[in-house]
Amino acid sequence: MINHIKTILFFLLAVSLFSCENPTVEKEPVEIIPEYEPTMEYGLNLDSFIVHKNIIKPNEFLANILLKHHVPYSEIDRLAKESVRVFDVRKIASGKNYTILCKKDSIEKAEYFIYEPNAIDYIIYDMCDSLIITKGKREVITKINSASGTIKSSLYQTLDDANVSPVLAIEMADVFAWTIDFYRIQKGDWFKVVYEEKFVEGKSIGIGKVLASNFNHYNKDFFACRFIQDSIPDYFDAEANSLRRAFLKSPLKFGRLTSGFTMRRFHPVQKRNKPHLGTDYAAPTGTPIMATGDGLVIASAYSKYNGNYVKIKHNSTYTTQYLHMSKRFAKVGQHVSQSDIIGKVGSTGLATGPHVCYRFWKNGSQTNHLKEDFPPSEPVKPKHLKRFKTKLKEYKSQVDQIKLKTI
Ligand SMILES: [Zn+2]
């Protein structure tokens, strides 16, 4: 964007300069000598050195590299020690880029060693006189890009076929995690997406944020628009509702929390200390148990310890489970909505009295759902609505302009 503005400014300036000239005055032809453009990188003029650009090889250490370029061992040792405050040289890893700038003389001793831990940062070891170690950053330019596709198999595969980084699939799946079940997307579903892409020196270094997207799933449009209110970014639909859904705090409308999530508790039946990776809510047998969020039933079974239980996968991040039911009302493969009754309270399995043991997984590990800090799922606040509508209109027109790829 900044570059774009620069181009326009430059153009305007050129036009204004041109129009100031008096067209009737004839000018003598002037020989144009191309101006010398030094090769600048890391803030250094590379033309003054012999430049070696290379990649750290497996089992290659700083000492191996610098010794080859006539840096004495004592100097390397000092460099490694002094570097600690800026960068620990033990972190130099194979596969990373480095540059050595050597003096243009008969010895060709290294004067600079520049290590690049990633595409953005670099560390300069200036060994010209006294040792100076500094950190630098390359300029990251964020461009707005767009992509589209029609689903043939998975979203990931569709993006890959369209030569778009499949990382975008992960970002999109996150945006729509609560509205679209990506395990159920079908052939013919399609999407258009406007997103950020980050560049360093003209090379893409990765996907940034998804800004807006229209996902057509089973012939229904799902629109997502990124919007920041009170410094918190979130995704909203065209009606200014959050795309996120909050979980119900408890699977029972009325129930009493009798045993919380703990890594150590005395088990009333087994009579020994063991972690309790769930939250128990006691209620009379037969009390309805609700799904705490929309999702897919991935287990509905009976086991010795769990008794009758149901397990629901909500999206790629969250899964919940409900134990000790007297009755189960959910079948594997069934889609449930938040508050749907999936069973009734009982004391089947290893239980002393009627209760539901509610278990919660985040990214595959069991957590205490009461301690989870869920982002807000409220709609856009009235005071931000005007700004939201402007943003939405802008994004909608950008998304509409994307031509749908049907490859
Ligand atoms: Zn329990």
C-alpha cells in the first residue's frame, strides 16, 4: 500500500514537473550517464567486499566457517562470548542463510559475518576494528491478496491446486470453525477470500490475517469479516454477529458442581488419589444433559468406568464428553446443536451417585473448562456499528470482485 502511494506521488510529481516546463524552449541534448547504484544490504555497501553467501550445513559451527575466512580462533572465541547479550551463537542452525564479507586484498580476511535466523531478522558481526554486534530487521511489506476455489476434495487440496499456500486453509478453517464443519465440506462448495500476505524483498514469507471471506457451503453463503473493536480483533458475519460461539458453562440447566477439575483428588469409589480431569455436576437421575456447543457426535457408548457416555467434537480445537448417563440420545455421526438434549443424568460406570462428569479437551489435552478464557462472542457493539458497516461494504465489494476459480 505504501509503495502504491509512493508510486502515485512520484507520478504526480513527474507530471507537475513536466507541466512546469516551457514547451517552446528547445533543449540541448544531454548525455545521460547511468548513476552508480551501490549494492546495499544490511545497511552495508556489498560492492566494497568479496561477498560469500551460503547456508549453514549440518554439523557446521561458527568456528568452522570463520576459520576458513582467516579469523583467528581467539577472535572467534571472543565473538561467541560477547555475542551472548545479542544472540547466542549456539543457536546457529543448519539450513539458515549467512553472508561473509571479506576484505578485497590478498588475504581476504572476513570483516563481517551476518547470520539470518529467519527471513526477517539478521545479526551483524562487524570485525573490522573492535568487535561490534548488532541486530537488524528487513522491511516486511504486507500486501492484500485474494484467492478462490471450488472444492473437489479438501480445502487444503483445493488451495494447493490453485498454487495458494495451504496455510491459508488453516487460517480459514479457524475463521469458520464455529459455522462450517470442514469435515463435511462437499464437492461444489466454493470460497472467495481476501487475505494478507507478507513479503520481504519481493519474496513471500507467509500468510497474514484473513480479512474477509465468503464460503458457500451446501448452497448457503457464510460471510466473514475481520473487525477490531476496543483493540480486540474478531470475525463477524454480515449481520455483525460474532462467528464464534460460546460454550454453555454447564451441560445441565440446574445442577450442583460437586467436584472440580484437579490433578489430585481422593476417588470416592477407588479409595485412592488420582487426577480428576473433569467437572462433576450432581442432579437427580433423569435430568436432561445438554450439548454445550454445536458439533459432531464422535462417540456414544458404554464402558466400565465411564458408563454411558457421549463425546462431541466441536471443531478442530475443542471436544467435550459427558459421562455416567442413565440414557443416551445421541448417535455417532449425528450433528448436534448447542443445548440439544444428548442424554439423561445417571450413575452408570464408576459413580457413587447420579451426576454428569463433564470433560473438556482443547487441542487434544484435557483442561478445566471453567478456567478457559474464551474470546468474546458478542456482536459488534452499537458504538462501532457505523465503522463496521463501512468496513463490511469495502470487504464485500473486494470479495465480490474475485473471479471464482473452477479448476
Ligand atoms: Zn467426574
